[in-house]
Amino acid sequence: MSPGAGDDEGDLTRKQRREQARGERKALEQAEAARAKRRARLTQLGIVVAIVVVVIVGIAIASGGGGGKKTVSVGSHESNATVAEVKTLIDGIPQSGNTLGDPNAPVTLRYFGDLECPICKEFTLEVLPTLIPKYVRTGKLKIEYHSLETATREPEVFKTQQVAAYAAGKQNLGWYFIETFYHEQGEEDSGYVTEKYIQGIASQVPGLNLAKWTSDRSDPELANEVATDAQAANNEGFTGTPSFLIGRSGGAMTKLEPTSFSEPGSFNEAIEKLV
């Protein structure tokens, strides 16, 4: 080996180490740059997701939130459509308290319902539009509405909404209130029934004196009527809504257990037997 060979080898080794160190630093710098780029992308994605969430929440709040239903504005297209539909169905038919139909009608149907009950809504919107023109408007049948708490989660809310309907009945407009409530019923357990909602329903009842209605809601007789309805339902063994009794007016009443709450067949058959 020549005298300078060891130094050259040492210099070469040091040079290789420097190159290796530079390579490692470069690799680290590239990795850090890549990580920074990923962090920036994730931050941007997080911002986008946050914006989307805010937009969705805003839409939910604007539409009533919680799966419920916002109060229908009086005079709106939806309100006008409901008022027109209800008037077409029952306008001109005698009403007395919670009873729809000629007081001398030979057959009586007692309908136990909860204004928040979705199956009651189904019956009211699907079956009654057949029964009312065919039997009630022609004087063959009268329908009595009675209260039974099943779907409303808070007893005080139940009493408030049912008394509000009976207070409208003191002006012989109870069925307008009942029909309107079912037409604009919100999602069960969503807490949509507020004082504003109840006031909104009353405001859509044609001819209702709101000042008198407001005063009548405090009448203890109406709260007693709701309690009496519950006792009558309990005596019959009713545990769900809608539930029905039917019979000749002034005579014995029997349970009517329809095969469907959306088809009128069972009701037609029971009424025809009595008529």
C-alpha cells in the first residue's frame, strides 16, 4: 500500500458518511414535508366537515328540528289547504261539543283518540272522509270524540291539547280543531305540541272566537271530561288508540275492532247492520 492510501481511504469514508448523513437529512426533510402536507389536507377536510355539519344543523333548526313539525303559519299555502279540506269534509254538519252529526242520528260511533296518536291520524284522514259523507252528512250516524292518552308522552301536555279541542267544542267547532290537529300532526315524541302550536291550530278554525276559546280552556269541566273519558276507556278495557264503541243511539254500545284503520270496510259493515 502506498503511503497516502490510508488517508485517501479515510477521506473517502468520511465523504461517504457525509453523503449518507445528507441523504438521511433529505429523507427526513421530505418525510416532514409530506407530514405537513397531510396535516394541511386534514385541517382543510376538518373545516369542510365542520361547515357541512353547521349547514345541516341550520337546516334542521329551520325546518322545526328534532323530527317534529313547525307551527303552520295561518294564511300559508299549507294552512289554506288544510282549512279548505276540513271545511269540505264537515262544513254544514251539526256539531255539539265533541259530537259530529245529527243529534237524532240512529247510530252512534264513539271514537277514543289521542291527538298525537299517528294511528288516529291515519284513521281520521283515511277512513273518516268515507264515513262522514256517506253516513254522518246523511243523518244516519253521529260520531263522538273521546280522549284516551296513549301517544302523548306528558300527561299535562295531553290534558292541555285535549281540553283545547273541547274548548272549541263549546262553540260547536270542536271537530274543526280535531281535524286540523290531525292534519298538521307532528312526529310522535318530538315535543312539537307547544302553546304556540295549539294557538296555531285554533287560529285555523273558521269562526272560532279566540278570546272565548282562551277563557273556556280554564273551565274545570273540560278537564273533568278528559278524566271521565279515561275512566270510560278503562272500563271498556281499552289500552290503545284509536278504540271504538258502536251501537244504536241511546242503547247498548259494543266494541268495534276493525281489521284496518286505513280502510273503511269494517266500519261500513258495522254501521250497515245497525242502520
